[in-house]
Amino acid sequence: TIKACIFDLDGVIVDTAVYHYKAWKRLANEMGFDFTEHQNEQLKGVSRMASLDLVLGWGNVTDATDAEKEEMATRKNTWYTEMINLMTPDEILSGAQEFVESCRNAGIKTAIGSASKNTPIILAKLQLTPLFDAIVDGNSVSKAKPDPEVFLKGAEALGVSPADCVVFEDAVAGVEAAKNAGMKAVGIGSPKLLSEADVVVNGLDKVTLEMLETL
Ligand code: G6P
Ligand code: MG
């Protein structure tokens, strides 16, 4: 039986991809190149520095030093957090809050498992912080998805064994991380893309507690 649900944040609880895109695009534009929203898909679930490497690759920027890269990532994050600070609970994805609440009412523990270092501010802006028994994010993990670290730490914090956890993820690397952790995975998005998941739906508004028992 399922004892815990672990949720990715970006793309599962809230759609921050558009803000990440705007901020990375601004950085690219300042450096004299551009990239598409389609390319931006590749940045989902990818850490800040790994995202920067992808963006720089699209602009054929090969000579940036580590110090320059740090400065670029900080610049991007400043723009990103300016947008994040304006977020309101209206931006919670459809059904997300209701599903997390239904888990808690059923005695199922809840956690966030995200690569984002901005997790605390995003949850605060959405007024969702109290709904999670544990929060594991980019500030507390060292290995990026598909490494299972973020989800294993979540299970540990909840005191639940991995086999009794379900992960909700919109990124391919996130679904892989869940599977590497020995957990069930519900993909949020395209069934084609997230074929490693046990089931794929297009949003938390399509998930029921009954469904979890069939995974
Ligand atoms: C999530 C998003 C990624 C983002 C990463 C790090 O995984 O899907 O697009 O790059 O978090 O976010 P951060 O807020 O730490 O820059
Ligand atoms: Mg995500």
C-alpha cells in the first residue's frame, strides 16, 4: 500500500517553466543569440548549472570560465526570482492542492522532491508550505535527477520505505530518478515522453487515491 506521495514542484504543482524560459532567453539575448520554447523543453528538471551549459551550447559559447558561468547563472536567477516573487496561489496547477490535501486526509504522507533552489520561496508564494511533511530541494541534494538522491532523502525524511512511495514527475529524468529509487512513478505530461512511468496523466486533477493502489 502507498504510504507517501512525493511531488516534483516545477511542472507538477506549478508551471514555472515559462519564467525559467524568459530568464534564460534574456541571458541568451544579452549575449547575442536566441533559442526556442521547444529547446526550453530540454531544461525541464535540469539543474541551474546544467541548464546554463545547455543554453551556452545553443549559442556556441565555448569559452566561458567557471567564474563567468557563476555570474551568468546568478544574473539569470535574479531575473527569475523577480518573476517568482510576483506569483500568487492562482498559479497552482489545476487539482494540485486538492490532491495533496486528499492524500493528507487519507493519512498518506506528502513531500516535495525538486531540483530547484527556489523551492522555499515558490511554496511560500503559493501558500502551500504547510501541506508538505518534508521538503527536499536543490539546497539539500548534491546529485541531480536521474540520480535517486532527492526522492530517497524524501522517503527517509518521511520515515517511509521507497517501495511504499509514489513520485509525481513531469520530466523524463525525474521519472527515471523515481524508478532508480525503487518507487512508483506517475508521469504528468506526454505518455510518449514519459514511457518509463507506471501511468501517465496530464495533471494532478486526473489522479485519484484509488488509482494509486493499482500501480
Ligand atoms: C527544476 C526545473 C528546472 C530548473 C531546476 C533548478 O528542476 O524544472 O528547469 O533548472 O529546477 O531550478 P533553480 O530554481 O534552482 O534554478
Ligand atoms: Mg518538473
